[in-house]
Amino acid sequence: MDYGQLIEVYLNIEKTSKRLEKIDIISDLIKKCNKDDLIDVIYLLQGRVFPAYDERKIGMGSRLMVKALSHSLGVSVNEIDRLLKSRGDLGIVAEEMLKKRKQTTLTHKKIDVKKVFENIRKLSEIEGKGTVNRKIWLVSELLTNATPHEARFIVRTVLEELRVGVAEGILRDSIAKAYNVNAHDVEKAFDVLIDYGEVAERAREGKLGKLSLEIGK
């Protein structure tokens, strides 16, 4: 799935405060997901790359992100800091700076959900010599090919500050609507699995009812 499709969902969710509209938007996206992208999309909707029970952190702070932005956008750290002081959001900073770029590089290409997910998840695994440079490279690889909107949400996801209101209840009901299953069964499955990615996968495969029966025993 093109990462841009997920970005459109983020943007549309930001535009509404209505719960039912959010459920419609998210369920439509879930229905479009193929098997390989589903779990990644569910996690990214929550602003995470690990299931809820997993205590791992992405481990990239704002100062390192500033360096990654400087490297990928070709602007100074001081310039980024000045804009950050007025905007208060590195995601917005990245978006605005990309908009100001006079031209897109010839190597610009679309990025997909899988690439974004894998690069961000790898950030938590990097240790030892060269850690800083390797983390900067992983983020820069995404940002150099990102649209302004994509850059905003890549930065926020890496910093674990997505700022898009996808509450658990909305995600639960979105999964239920996408696969025409009972929201109560979705919730019961989550209580056991603690992972809406796996819950969505089971719902997609029609296995949610079987799990509910097992839980009820």
C-alpha cells in the first residue's frame, strides 16, 4: 500500500471530531489493506510500530531528529531550531521546509507503508558504533522521498507523537465495520491478544468468532 493512502486517512481524521466519520474513514482504509500490509497499517494508525503489550521504544529523540532533518533537507540545524521555536512541532517543521524546496530531486519516488514501517522499527534495534549515523540514514531515506504531508507524519511517528485521534474504541469499531463482525467480539479478542493488529488479521480471516468461543470456555 502506498504510504500516501495512510496519510490521506490521517488528514481526514484531523478534519473531523465526529466519531462515526472517523470510523467510516478508518474502516474504508482497513478494507483496502492486503494481508501483508494490514498489521503495519493498524499499528501506524495508533502511531506505533509495536503491539500494545511490547515495551520497546523507537528510541529517537528530538535532537537526533533535528540532525536527520538537516541531513535530508540540506538545511542548517540552527534554521530548523528557529522554525521549531515558533511551530512547536518537528512534524510541521519538516512539512513546511519540504514545501519550500524549489524542486524535487530526480530520484524522488513513492514510498510504501512497508518501507516506512520497517525503517522506523529498525531504529529500535540499532546499537553500538555508528548508531547515530545509522539512525539518521534510516530516517533520511524516508524523508528524501517523502511529500510534505508524508514528512510530517513520518517525523511524528518516529518521535511517538502522532497527534491523530485514533482511540482504541474507534479502532475497535473500525475493524468490526470493515469485516462485518461484532464489536464486542473484537474487544474480547483484544483483551486476550493485546494487539489490534492480530485482532484485525483474525477478523479478516474470519477467525474472530472461533477465538471468542475459546475465550468463553
